Amino acid sequence: MGKEKLHINIVVIGHVDSGKSTTTGHLIYKCGGIDKRTIEKFEKEAAEMGKGSFKYAWVLDKLKAERERGITIDISLWKFETSKYYFAELKEKIDRRSGKKLEDNPKALKSGDAAIVDMVPGKPMCVESFSEYPPLGRFAVRDMRQTVAVGVIKGVEKKVSTTGKVTKSAQKAQRNK
């Protein structure tokens, strides 16, 4: 058995025309998530449309309108691996209405799909599972003042904090227990 890979979630945000799709597409290509032949195909198609610099953006931009207008309309989720890391673990795709499992470990999700996803926050968060405490069991993901995903938390894997600053009020509350 080899070493276990480090899981990384990447969210790319930025202003309009700041190169989010191009940068992300280039990263996917450099990490081996898409082959050179596909990039060459995108480069040829982009050159024919007079948009030669869009070859990497088209890794994520699949809609015809996105390619013609040069802007990303739909959100994209991409899973790929390198020799050391893996990205974006999708557990299962589910039916929006019934909650029944449709697919195990889907490769990608489209706008409007529902899924069970392992989320690893970048910073410590105060959350609970929805069944334990509903006010702390919901989440929303926002980008550029628009909500791009909402959901409920099914389970929480809690980690004991070993470092960090403890406030005086927290110390006092601990003593009063």
C-alpha cells in the first residue's frame, strides 16, 4: 500500500473576466486531469472562433453560449488526481425530490443536481448535523453575491482542538462547570 493522498478542495472566485476558468483549466491540464490532445482540439476550435486564448477555459465551459460569449454561465465541478493529491470527493448523486441514490461516486455534477459531498472547511466552523440542531445544520455557498449551492449537514466529524487561543470567558465557563 502506498501513501494516502492529501485531499484538497479548491474553490475559485473572482471578478468577471479575471481568468477563473482559464486558470482552473490550465491547473487541471498541468496536473494531468485532461490530455494534450483534448487541449489541442480546444485550441483549434478557439482559434477558428477568434478566441485563441480560451483553450483552457473550455475545459470547464461546455455550453455553446459560454464558448460563443466568452463567459462562464454554469458552475463547474471537476475531480482529478495527481500522484500526491486528489480533489473533490463526490460520495453519491441523489434524486432532488425523493432523496434516493441515483449514482455512486459520480464524476461530475450539473447545475440543479443534488448530491452527498464530503466538505472540508478551510477554517474552523461551528456546525452541527441538521437532525441534532437545525439552526446550525444548514449551509449556503455564495459566489459574487449569488447563492450557488445550499444544503443540510448530514453528519459532522469533529476534531478536538489542540491549539488556539482560549478566551477569558471560555476559561471562566470551564471553571464554573
